Amino acid sequence: MASKLTPKLFSWLILPTLLLIFLYSLSLPLYAPTSPKPKIPISPSCNLFKGKWVSDPNRRPIYDESCPFHRNAWNCLRNQRENMGRINSWKWKPDKCDLTRIDPVGFLGSMRNKNIGFVGDSLNENFLVSFLCTLRVADSTAKKWKRKGAWRGAYFPKFNVTVGYHRAVLLAKYEWQPKQLDDSNQDGLKGRYRVDVDIPADDWAQIGAFYNVLVFNTGHWWGFDKFPKETPLVFYKAGQLIQPPLEMFDGLKVVLENMIAFIEKELPEETLKFWRLQSPRHFQGGDWNQNGSCTVDGPLDELQLDLWFDPRYNGVNKEARRLNHLIEEVLKGTTIRSLDLTHLSEFRADAHPAIWLGKKDAVSVWGQDCMHWCLPGVPDTWVDILAQLITPHILETGGRGFEISPLRLFSHVPGALVRDYVFWCLLLGGKVEADFKPNGLEIHLLYPNRFPSQFTKSQTNWVPSMYTFKNQPKFHKVSCTNNDDMSDIDLASDFATEVGKMNTQMIQKEEALKKSKELLFVEFCNYTGLKSEEMKKKWKKFSEEEQWVLIKSFVLEWGAHFHPLSARSVKELVDEYLVENTSDFNSSSFFPGLKKLMGFSGDDNE
């Protein structure tokens, strides 16, 4: 008896295993990733911004003073700031979850062919420098980048990722206007700064389509230390002076409302947008221009925070919480996510450059720096949090689509090459968008999640417009940006390679599904006692009710031996197997000479 049951039980175990392997394969990306994507589950109850700093003597910075993206005044290791070992031995621990330290390779892998932008004042630049130095660990070939109005940034060629910073301290456009003869005789007035509350600063007004992730901030320049009564801010809207004149705080509110409205309207909906709340200052004994200092030995205690930062106590550092309240009110109801790094940073009075600014006379000229942060230091934790928030979004929205290295085709590129790019995009079931630029043609290729399984050729000429597809795949957009390091031949070769990868994995998945259906059908035939050909003939003659009776009884017996599928799923697979077109989509039929078609000879191995 046992000898008869063993083969049958073995077949029952083999088929579900193959089906599970196939189902798992469907969740894999269609392209071969260069690095594993980090798995970072974040529960809804997880608040990364509430917690405490815990000592970790074994904790070390990811980067050091040799990072080429450092700004001298913040490079506290090179400037030999005291206690840097202790400053970097503290780890932020959220109350109800864990904060994973960024994996630069994994993060850049998930961000491949995407761009991240920072817009705002020097605290966002402080944030950026930490980010660049951290990511450079994964790509030592990273280059300084300063395009599209960026103040600074870096390009990571191994992953085709750009990270840029656009300096816009007020976010809105502003300009200096000297004192005019008809100005009032206000004591000491030297002129004014005109702020157009409804016009974004030129540095970032046109960047929306370039970045996939954007981090905004403003606030540190909205004070009378930056714009005293001798050189005040004057606010305009629609080209007209706002009357009655706005005080600075009211002007900030109007600017925030207009800039956030611009972001919501003009930036692509799929762009992930953050607003970083205020970075707290830690001046004691006066402001930055009043001999304030911050030579503190360690993090503050929880009970000290309100005394330092609560506006009710009217301390030097009160503006962060006051501005945050305003910013959060304006952000309500928008798609912009609040990046509340204020609370965790309030503890770290010990982590500013203070007197260690890298230049002999810097302190006497500028005073102690108790506003920016030492690097490596607290902004590295900001980077960990930002990465943990970005990664799940990228994987959900764009991390599983087919991607190729971005390309930009200008007028000097041969027409045949342009034709071939467009041809293959359409052949794969994608769409093409084209923008005419002053310096050439910009092509946007939109690829589907997978290849179309069937198509018809209405004419014999091999031109894209002659192909129509029977299914309507979902599309992932591939942004096209200039890559000066790639020649036309490199672009074509890279394109061919990626198409080959995609095709191979698609073929493997279809073969796995075909095999699974075949094995399932064989088991079903064995259960009914009919041969395959007999079942094919009789199945069409069965009524729908008779088919369901057979399927359910089959599943009932089969389910007792580790069967993972429902009766509905089994019936669908059996139906598909019986009616499926037996002419398979063959890679050799449609990809016989991709490189040859794109200008390569058949024996070109370079």
C-alpha cells in the first residue's frame, strides 16, 4: 500500500512547490538588480521622530574627513573639534520601532536612474553634504555636479543617480532695491529687499520634472538678524505692493502659502515631496552675532528642552518651534510630507562646530556656529530617516518596472539610431513621448511592466506603427536626462543589454507558468482517469456545472496533501491550458539581431 501512495504523494508535493516558485517569481523585478533592495517595513504606529538618544560606544561614522563634498566649516574631524568620537557615539532610538542605518549600496540601487533634490537654506545644504558623503561610500567615482540651477551636488555614475542642492533661502524670489529719493525719511533706511510672494526663486522654479524626490525648507533667514530695520523685507503679489505692509512673520505665512500652492500645482504628482521642519539652534548667552556659544559636553536632557526652545520662555532659540507651528498649519491638506527632525535634534547641543570652524579668524568674524552641524554628526541620522521614508515609496511606485540607463538624443544622433530606440520601445508595448528642445530632441521612453504576450503584425514592413498589441500594459516612465559620459554606441549597447535581460526573465516566467499549468493538468487527468487528449475533447462537452463538480472534488482530495490553490484558481489554470495558443512567444523570433539592427555587426563582441 505504501509503495502505491508514495509516488502519488510525491507528485502532489512537487506540483505545489513548482507553483509556489512560479508565484514567487512573479514578485521579482523584470530587470536584474545590481544590489539587493533593502526590506524596511514601517508600521503605521512607527514614529521615527519621537524617541531618545542612546549611547553606543561601538558606533562609527560611515564617512570621514576625506569626503570631497565636505564644506570646510562643517568638517569637524579635519578641524579637530573636541569630542568628535563621543558626538558620533550616540544613536537615535525611536520609541516604538527601530531606525535602520542607511545601506548606501542598497539605497542607490533602489534609486537607480532617479534624482533627489534639496531646496532651501544652508541647513538643507548641511543635510545634503551628509547625504553625499554617505552615498559616496557606495560609489567612489561620484563627481561634483552643478547644473540646472543647483548650488552644488553630486552625480553617482554607477547608479545614474543625481543629488542636488538649490539655494533659495526664502523660497520666493527676492531682490535688493537701493533707497530711492522719494522714500520716507525713516532713520537709517539703506534700501529694501523686494519679495514676490507668488514667484519662486529662479534657482528652483524649473526643476520639478528633473527630481523624483524633493526636500524643501525655509525659516532660518526669516529673522531681524538677517533683515534688520535698515534693510527690511517688502512684500509684493502679482507685481503690486501688498497693502497694508506685512510684518516679517505674516510675510512668511503668505510666502509659504504661495510656494506650497506652486509645488502642489507645478510638480509632478508622482514626485515624493518632503518639507523639513526647523533645525534647532543651541546658542547660550546671546545670538550668533551677540557672542553666543555652544561648547556643551553632551546631549541635553528631556526636561531641559522646553527651557531652551519653548517660545513661552522667550529664549534665544525659540524660533524653531514657532516657525514649525506655522509651517505645519500651511502643510495641512497637501501631498507634502512633514519631515519633523526638530525634536530629535533639540537634544544635540553638543554637536555643532562651535569654535572649530577651520579658519583662524572665523570665530572673531562670524562668532561661534551653533546653528549648523558637525559632519559626520546629527545630519547622518537625518539621512537614515529620509532613506527609510523614501525606500518603500520608490519600491511601491517605480522600483519594479523595467528601467534602462536614461538617454537624451540630440540632433547630431543619426536618425536611424533614433528610429531604432523608438522601434524597440513600441515593439515592447511601450509608449514614446518627444519634446523638441533648443539643442535637439528629447525622447521619453515609457516601458510596460512586462512584454506583451501576444501581438499582430498588420503589414510586412518592420516599422513600429505597424504593430498593435492586444493587451494594455501598465507603464513606468523612464526620465531621459543627458549623460555626457556615454557615447551613442554605448547607449545602444546598454539598451540592447537591458532589453536582453528583460526578455530573458520574461521568457523564464512564461516557461515556468506553462510548466506549472501542464503539471496541474496532468494531475487533474490522473484524478479523473482520463488521458490528456480524452480530457481535452470531453472538457468542452461538459457543462459549467459539471466542470465545477470535477474541479471541486479534485481540489478537495488534492487539498489534503498540501494544495495551495483555490478551486477557482485551479479551474482558471485548466481553462487557460486547454484554450491557450500553443505558439509561444520566442525570443529568437523577435530579438534575433538587436545589436545588428541598431548598427552593430553580427560578430561584434566589443
